Amino acid sequence: MATEPIAFDTHRFVKRLTESGFTERQAETLADEQVALLNANLATKADIAAVKGDIAKVRAEIKADIATVKADLLKWMVGALIAQGGLVVALVKLL
């Protein structure tokens, strides 16, 4: 996956550090490391799109599972109602 550059104003960063007492070399080194850290740890648009795709896939799977469970539950309930009806008929015949 390609890493997209992060918008980071290194010039401003270096300028503020040098104004605070850092040497230019120290400030530039810190700026370079900051950019590397940001690029290594922030999600890119491609990363987010991949996660959204995964979420959509999981949602579809969950919906399919729920539909299966509903169908199974309906079968069991109909079966139980038929059995209950048969039991009621048998009890009425006995009385």
C-alpha cells in the first residue's frame, strides 16, 4: 500500500524551533523525524477505504447470519405450535 505524504509545514517547524534556541541542524533533524513518524503512524485514505470495505463485508455476513437464525427460529416455533396443537387435541379427546 502506497504511503501518501502528510501535510506538515517543516519550514515553520524548523523556524519555531530555531527561534526557541535549537540549532538549525537539530531543528531540521527533529522535523525529518516528525514527518517520518507521522507518515508511519497515520492512516491514509487507502487504509480507511480498506477498513470501510471490510466493515461492509462483515455487515453483509452478519445480515446473512441473522436471516438464517430467523428462518431456523421460525421453523422451530411452527414445529412447537403444531406439537402444542396436537397435545391440546389429544387432551381434549381424553376428557
